[in-house]
Amino acid sequence: MVMFQKNDITVTRFRYLIESLDKKCINTKKDIADVVVQAQNTLREKYGKEVELLDLTEDINDYIPNEYSDMDCTEAAVAYIQLLK
């Protein structure tokens, strides 16, 4: 398990992405984080695909247009999984 410092660039990037998704999605920040982790687990366990958590979060954030404020991140994650499987 990789440990990150609070001010590590990866942590800063995750914070930015969660904030960005929070503006686009109806989900709470905690729910967004849970959805991304679950999507990673589904890709690994069901489809044999290994996707880094940061890459997955970036891709889901990119998938949802900036103009949206009422997207369900769960739906975006499911669509992303369908594209990658």
C-alpha cells in the first residue's frame, strides 16, 4: 500500500477532482469517492482490467461536461465501465 503525505501532489489532484465532480454531480463527496473505488474494484474483479484510481477519477471527471450540475456520478461510472470492459 502506498502512503501519501497530506500535501503530496497526488492528494492535491484527488482533492481537485473530487471538488470538480462535487460541482457536476448530485452525489456527496464521500459518495463520489465510494463510486470511484467501486468502479475500480468492478473493473479489476469482474473484467480483469487494472486502472489506477487517479486515472479513473480523471476519466470520470472528463466524461461529465463542466456545464452539468445534476449528474449522478454512479451513472457516469457505469458508463465508463461499459466503455472499458
